Amino acid sequence: MATAPVIDTPPATVTTAPAGPARKGILSHWRLYAAISPFYLLFLAFGLIPVGFSLYLSFHRWDGLGSMEFAGLSQYRYLLSDSQFWGSIGNTVVIWALATFPMIFLAMVTAVLLNSAVRFKNVYRFAYFLPNVTSIVAVAIIFGSVFSTNFGLVNALLQAVGLDQVAWLNSPWGIKVAIATLMTWQWTGYNAIIFLAGLQTIPSELYEAARMDGAGPVQTFFRVTLPLMRPVLLFVLVISTVTGLQSFSEPQVLLQTTDNNSSFAGGPGHAGQTMVLYFFQQTFDNNDFGYGAAVAWGIFLVVVLFSIINWRLVQRRGEE
Amino acid sequence: MRLSRRSLLRAGLAGTAATALGGLASGCAVPTGSTGRNMVLWYWSGGLSPKVLQKAKARYDSAVNLQAIQIGGYYRSKLMTTMTGRAHVPDIAGLKGEDMASYLPNSDQFVDLRTLGADRLKDRYLTWKWDEAIAEDGSMVGFPIDCGPVAHYYQPAVFEKAGLPYEPDDVSRELDTWEKFLAAGEQLKKRVPGAFILTDALSIYGISVNQTTKRFVDKDRHFIGDQEHVRTAWDRAVEATRRGLVSKIVNGTPDNISATERGLLPSQLNASWAAGDIKLNTPKTKGKWRVANCPGGPSNIGGSFLSITKACREPEKAFEMITWMLDADNQAQGFVDSVLFPSTPASYRMAKLREPDEFFGGQITMDVFGPAAQKIPVAFNSPYDIALKTPIDDELRNFSVLGKDPDQAWKDAMSKCRRIADHLGVSY
């Protein structure tokens, strides 16, 4: 409700009627509230109420159609001792790390190259951005072929350099690497564009000064470019954490064919089952909506934890 | 043109008011079911024959306007959401066979088809299929569409090369038990290097369980997944893997298709509808397949139902329509159009179902599927089956794919089941 005074500050222009005393209260500003209400109404209908309902649901047992049965804290008690849920947190974090760090490195390299490219600049930018707007389902199906054991591209390359085949989609680490590669492929271009924008804000005088002081290209990169890119780097890290913690389509489509019974199981040993995938399995495979809601709140807490870590990182940056 | 702030505000206000009012108005007027002449039917891609739907629309056009809507994505959750929301509920809803157990406890959401006179049609349909749609309170939730009798698809040329029987009748007769089937697998492996009789361990396990009359949770909400029928199936899958008869190929990958085309996976145990998948995925193998009886006896995978929801305004008309759409003639049409295997035995004798199939070397596949469909054992499917079969599937995969010790895997599966049973209120 803090919005009202902000809008009210230039009162004369908002309304020609004599501005009444601020005391008159909220009602006198009903037009303004009405004007901003669509967002709040939509948020209420599609955000707040479902969130509140899921909290309510997590204290119940419900099969989605019949009557609900109060279950107290038992869903949460079960969640805490659920090794598959903890495993899914581990999977999510490992896949996120396997995807994010190579992705940031590659994006940075790409951005520096793009920044110094002379010809076809826009063509390159478009080409690098393309993976990000490609349908994830189509991509996952292609990657399923790329990582298949006998006729996959990856194993063909491995064999070409004299290495053994790896059963990518049949081994716990292979699955994680395959998913992470997919995510890296999809996000590198997008983040390279963001890095490129960051690079272009660095004033050229700084580079000139560095050159005058006799710094080589490597030194310039590490002493000038990288420190000035820190805020952008942090932004990319935060965004990739958000997307990484929600990863769902990538493992779901990539691994659904390996499993006859559930498209949410995440492959052998649940090696590719992320948190959101586990939530789907419990809710929609098992029709266990109460427990599904509890899992969702568990995921929420994990996201909060990561947000705090991110926030601390940003805070410390601000204090420096 | 310059917009003044005031006019902008006014426009915004008017827009908001209109949205809010419109929302309220439509909010009050959301129909639970369809209105007037509309008869809305929900199904999924391949769930019903498009031709039969077209004919039904024309046939009943004078009375109702049949709107058959094909729902994409995760069908069950969309139907459940709509029913729980009590708005725009379809009059007629398709129910998938594997979801049946989760609808049956909520039979109050559907019209009991017995009240519309379903019983007089009972003898025209497969008994076990009919019984699958009966809820615990005796009400009938769904009307049988199709079923999925399991058969043994095989490539005769490869079997001949391995010195195995290769004529359908001989395969049916000589590979009639699992022991003989596994022995054949061993011979195949020896004579045809790189060939496997089983693609994965889970299919032989799953089919073995389906060949029995029990599943994972019984009528009294008691866990029975630790009993002999499951253990035997588990042991069979473990034995097949240990004897090296199971490939490492992942289903649905190019590896699978290539190996199938090259005759390295010359055998598939699968439902009648899988013939469509084989034709679609490996068109080059046309003429190289035959169908025989599944070792160990008949079983079923999949098959669905049509239901009339409580929101339906004209249940009598709806019942008339679904019984017409699912009579023996139209079910035969469904098989021709969409490989929906009829649940009406009378269809099996019809000429259009007895046409030689060139993909199967001119074999009349109905000779195998028809008798199998009529001998499928009846089992009770519990709404808790899915939750309690998953740990066993998972652990079997841990053994067959990741190489976990099978005894440990079974123990872990059972302890997971115990935990889940406890959580769901299923006695152990």
C-alpha cells in the first residue's frame, strides 16, 4: 500500500479537483487503486491464492478428486526422512554446478570474441542466441540421440580418439553430464549476450590506460575487464541459479524413454531426477497431492536458502 | 495525438471495471457441464477412431451437437483438475486403463452406467475388461473401449538362423513357458552374435506380474507386493539378466531402432497396440515380423474406457451414443483406424479384422490376439498400486542397469515399500 503516496506526490497533475488532506484515507484515491488493480487481482488469483492453498494442502491427504483428510505434520515428517527427496536436491545442485561453471566460462570467452569481432557481428550474436529460443523438447530429443550409446555422436567422437564408449543415459554420472551439457548448450549464447553488453559498458580509456602502462592482453583481461564485469557475472550467476533449481523439462524429456512406467523418474537410480521432477512424480504419478504440496514447500525452502547465499554475495559486493 | 494523464486514467479505469465486471459475470455463469445441445466428449490422440467420432456426430446431429475434443498433454491431471474445479466438465470423458484405479474410489463423480441399463450389454464385452470398470460399491464407472493383449513379436529370419522355431504356430507351441523362452534366448545369443531376446529386464518382470491375478495392494488395503507372484517375476528378470539375455540398449533411442533393424533385437513382448509403434519406428522391417503367443500365458497392457460424468445433462442420450460408438462394428473400425484392439469378441470374427497384414508377412494377427484377449486373468487394481510398484521397478533397474546386487536391491525395494505403505495408510 506504499504505492499511493508515491503516485500522489505531484497531486496537481493527477487530478484537477482540489487535493484533499492526506488523512482522508485510501478511499479518496480509489481511482488510482483501481488503475493498478489488474496486476494485483491477477496475482491474487494465480499467485497468492494457489500458494496459500498449497500450504493448506500440505497438511492434508488428497487424491485430487475425493475428499481431503487432515494429516497434520505427517507429510512434512515423511519429507524429512525421504531419501529420494534429499537425493533429488543433490542431483539438482550437481547438475546445476556441472552446467553453470562451464557455461559461464564459455559465455565469457564467447563474449570477448564477439566483442572483438569485426565482421558479421550481428550474425554471430543471432547464432549464439538461437539455442535459447529453441524448443527445449526438440533439443532434448536431439540430445537423447547425441548421447545414445552405440550410435551417438559423443561416443563416436570418443571412439575416434581411441577412448571407450560410455553408456551416457544408463549411468548416474553420464546422465548428469548429459543434462548439464544440454543446459550449457542452451544458455551459453544467452549469457554471452549479457556479458557482451557488460563488456561494452567498460570505457575504452581504461583499456588505453592499461596499454600505456604496458599491460598485455591477458593482464588487461584479468586486471581490467574481469573486476569491472563482477556485477554482470553475479547477475548471470543469480539467473542461472534460479533456472538451475527449477530444471524440469531437460531431464524429463531426455530420460522419459528410459523408463516405461514414469516420465518423471529421472532415469536409472533416479540419477537425473531433479527436485521439480520428484515433485511431479509424487503429485501426478502417485496422485498424492498433499505430499506433493509438502515437497513443493521443501523446494521453496531450498530456493530460499540459495537466495540468501546469493543475497549475501551481492551484499558483500556492495560493502566493498 | 497526445494522451493526457486524465484520459489515460479514465481509459484504464474503464478497462479495469470492464475486466472485473466481466470476470464476475462469467464467474457466476460458468457452466458445470455443457449447455443446450452441446455434448462435449474428451479423449486423447489415438484414444478413439476419428471416423467413428465423425459418424457419431452425423448420426446424433438432430438431437445433440457432439463436440469431441482431443486433449493433449497429461490427460488424467487435466480431467481431474476440471472435475475438481466443477466447471466446464465434459459430458463424456475417456478414462485411460492405467488411471482407472485412481478414478474408481471417486465413482460418485460419474454416472453409474448400470442405472442406464449397461448390464444388458455385458455379455457382448470381455468379462475381465468389464470388471475393471466396476468400483468397490458396485457402480460401473466406464464403458470398455479397447484392450491390449500381450503377444510375442519376433523376426522369423533371425529365429531360423538361431535354429529356433520360426513359424508362428511353432513359436507359440514351443516357446510357451518362460523357461523355454529363456533357453531360446541363450541359443539365440550363441548362434547370432550380439543378439538379445530381451531389450530390458523390466518388460519381462512387468508382463510376468500382469499374468497373475494379483498386483501390489489388495482390496483390504494390504500390501502384497512382497508375495510370491511379484517375487517370481522379479527372480525371472534377475535370472534373464544374469544369463546375459538382456541388452543394454535404452528403449526409444536410435540404438534401439538400429539394433532392431539389424535383427539384433529380434523379439519383443508387448501389447497389440505396440504393432503400431514397430511399424512407425522401423518401417524398413516390413514383412520381417510375425506374431506368436506370449510365453507364460496371456496378459494385458493398457486399454481404456468412456465414462459419463455427473455434470452430463442428458445421461440417457450420452449412454446411447457411447454404446453405439463402442459396439462391435465400430470397435472393428477403431482397430482398422487407430489399432484400438476391440473389447467386443464379436469383432474378432469380422472380415476387416481378419485381413492378412503385410507388415507381418501376410499373417492374420487376429488369430493370436483374439484368443489371447479372451483369456486374460482378472486382477484387482488398487489406487495405491502405482506408488507401491515404483520402488520395485526402480530397484530392478538399479540391478539390471547399474549392476546393484539383486538381493540387496530386493531388500531395499521392500524397505522403501514399507515406508511408503506406512505413509499412505496401507497395511504391511
